[in-house]
Amino acid sequence: MLDKLAQIETRYEELTNELSSPEVISDRSAYAKAAKQHRSLGEVVGKYRTLKTLTAELAGAQDLANSAEDEEMRELARIEIESLQAQLEQTENDLKFLLIPQDPNDEKNVIVEIRAGTGGDEASLFAADILRMYARYAERQRWKMEILDASESGIGGVKEAVALIEGDKVYSRMKHESGVHRVQRVPQTEASGRIHTSAITVAVLPEAEEVDVKIDAKDLRIDTFCSSGPGGQSVNTTYSAVRITHLPTNVVVSMQDEKSQIKNREKAMRVLRARLQELEEQKQHEAIASDRRSMVGSGDRSEKIRTYNFKENRVTDHRIGLTIHQLDLVMDGALDAFIDALTTHYQAEKLKEETLAPVPA
């Protein structure tokens, strides 16, 4: 591990020099690439330098404990040794996690797709609540969230919504939100006060850039039509809405949020690229054993991941067995407790996987 850390530090110093060179500064693409890599290595290098400092301090404290003639000095040295050893152990553990191969999508923005499932009107109301929850979480993270498309129900709910969230390492924080979210509460439409169970699905897709997914123009069928729903004079009068069909995969994306056909087409292409990238990643995951697939995440949304029980003010994440009795705060965007715990869990699974992996011959 130390050899690898030394190599990372050397590369970090090389990047530091590159970022100040006129050639890289004048090349916007090269500068952005170098700056991104520099940032990604920075945390590892910082921990590695802390490790070296603590190791040197521990050696000094051990020398003092062995050479000091005064008993009080030896006792102080022993206390210092215990403290430094604990710090060293924690730093080494932190470095093990930091050296786990990173998901290449972690730095990306995300497209979140929310769909009402079983439960009728109550499911659509809950879908609107979850959309609002992610909007509040984005605000807390200082991210930007934009609704790309939404199909509303007649009672203020959402049948389906697509949102773009842009910011720093959004996918790394949001990727474990994909799955079936179940709600247990008394519906507004329920006169007898019985608790009703409904469900929605959430899909979190890393936004694919043009360089990630190549789309041939001849593989697309683009239809235009009049937008529907509230929106003023442009509704049902201009062909501003766009429907794009990717013929090889039969993936269809419709967009009518904007009054401009060009803007709707741009948004639809962003969603299409993300969906095609997810399809490709699912193909790759299907070739992996089921135990490994569960560790790295397959995007499978066939089973519930979380239950929101309003009567008990309780939220339970079934993947890690975490229950929090602060549903009101969670619905207001306080998701860090779940996201941090899920991140730690899957990092530990990956670390276990790396440890158990056979050494190449």
C-alpha cells in the first residue's frame, strides 16, 4: 500500500506543476482534465502525508519512552504513543477506503426519474412528496435541481417526473436512492382513517456526456407535437413538444416542458443519453455473479429499499436495517444519515471484495 501511495503522491505533485504551466493553462480541456484528477488525488495525498507525519512522531515518542531517565517523561511518552497509534490506525483505515477503485460516474450530475406505482392517487401524491424531498436535499447540498418533465395528476400529485440535479459529486451521493420507495399512511382521500400502503419507483441515472454515449443520427426518429396541459398560449397551438425514439433499443423520451422545440430537444437528448448509458451498464452487470452485482449495485428496482411510515414518524432503509424516527425531517431533505450509512456500507462491501479477490498469478 505504501508503494502505491508514494506513486499517487508523485503523480499529484506532477499535476500540481502541470496546472501552473502555460501550455496547460492555455488549453481549457487539458486544464479541466488535470484539475479534476488533481482534486481526486488530493484527499488521498493529504491522508498519506498525515500518515507519514504520525509515523515520524510515533518513532520519536518511542525513542523518548526508551531513552528518558525520568519516569514522568516516560509515562508522558507512553500516553503519546497510545494516542498516535490510535490516530495511525484510523488514518490507515481511511486510506484503505480511499484506495478502493472509484465509480467513474461519481463526479457526474444525475437525472432522477420518479414514477407512481401501486396505490393509485396516493402513489402519485407520494411521488410528489419524494420529488420535493430531493429538491430540499439538493438545496442543502448547494446543488441545482431542474424539473425536465412532469406529468401531474388531478389532485396535486405526480404520475411521473424527470429532474436534472447538477453539482459537486452528485451521483456519488444519490446513486443508492434507486429502487422502490414504499409509504404507509392514511390517504387524504380515505374517510375511514385506514392506513394505506403505496409505492413509487426512483431511478437515479448518471448524466451521460456526448463522449460517453455515441448516438448516430440515423438511429433516431424525432416527432414533434403540440404540448398539453397548463401553459398559456403556446399549449395546443405550436409543435414545441418533442418525442425522440432510439430505434435500435426502442427507448422513447418525450419532453414538453419548454415553449421552444430546440430546448425540448436538447433536454430530451440529455435524458436519452443517460438511459442508453444505463442500458449498457445493465448489460455489463448481467455478466457479473449475483453476489458481486449486489455489492456494486445493479440498478435493479424490483424490491423495496425504503419504507416511510407517517403514523410512527419512521423511515426504515431495508438494505442496511437503519431506522430513523424523524420522518418529518427526512421529507424536508435531511437525507445525510441514510446516504452516509449506505455509502459506508457499500464501501465496506467493496473493501471486503478487494481483500478476498485472488492475487493475479
